[in-house]
Amino acid sequence: MSLVDALKQSGFKPEKSTDGEFQPLEGIYKTQFVKAEVKEANEKGGKQLQVEFKIAEVLSGKESTSKYNEFRKYLALEGDDAISKKKGLPWIINALFTAGVEVSGDTDEVLMQNIQNALGTEVYVKAWGWKPEDGDKSFQQFSVLKEAIAIKQAKSKQKESGVGF
């Protein structure tokens, strides 16, 4: 049998290499709120708040090998999205409130300073990857969890995989 025939018989089909590509994290993590930086308006839109979280502990899931902060979100500070619970400042206010820190202020400046003052807060997140059907690029997604729920979900995942907690 020729090599070509053997390849056909095995069902071989060419695949694009994924070596070196970004691989999203999946699991439950205790993170630390490490960055809240205002980014000025650019070609993509108005002013944004860049918030970042660094893994402090893996409760379940993949370990990170990155030297960068693992979870990042850009929140609108201008336009209609600025008051959106998913795309605007309410997202970080709710995330910090879930983590036990109430952030408020009578002025924009005081509110932003209070968000800065919350740096170092432990925030629990559930992370997963997402890839559009017609795209080659993967995206990191994450949501904030209450500590008790994060621990419960992590224990459940570890029982499923046979790893103790």
C-alpha cells in the first residue's frame, strides 16, 4: 500500500497548527484585582476603564503560564454603554460588591478613586474560552462569582475529575 493510500484510509485531513496560539483558561479561580486604568478615546470608541485580575489561586481548571494578568476587561466610560451592566462601569462596581467591597462616590473623580482604592481585592471568577464559528481567534471570557459559589463549583468539578479538594 502506498503512503497516499494509507493516509486516505486513515481519514487524514490537513489541520492548521495551533502551536503558540492563545489558549483560554477554563476553570474557577481566586484572583486579585490588580489594575484599573483609564484609556483615552481611540478609533474604537470613547474613553474606557481597563480592569485586570491576576490569578492568586487555581481552585479548579488549568494553571496559567502567562507572565501577564490573566483576566482583562475594557469598560465604557462614555456613550450609551457607560451605564451598561455588561459593558460599562456598573460591571466593575458589581464585581467588587460581589467580592465584599462597596464602591461609590458623589462625583466621577471620587468614584474612580474609590475603584482604585479597591486594588488588591480578592475576586473569584469562572473562566472559559470562546471562539466564533467563522474565526481563528479564541477569546477569554469570565464572570465573577461569590466566594461560596466558587468553592462549591470548584469542589464539584474536582469530584467529577477525581481530584481531591
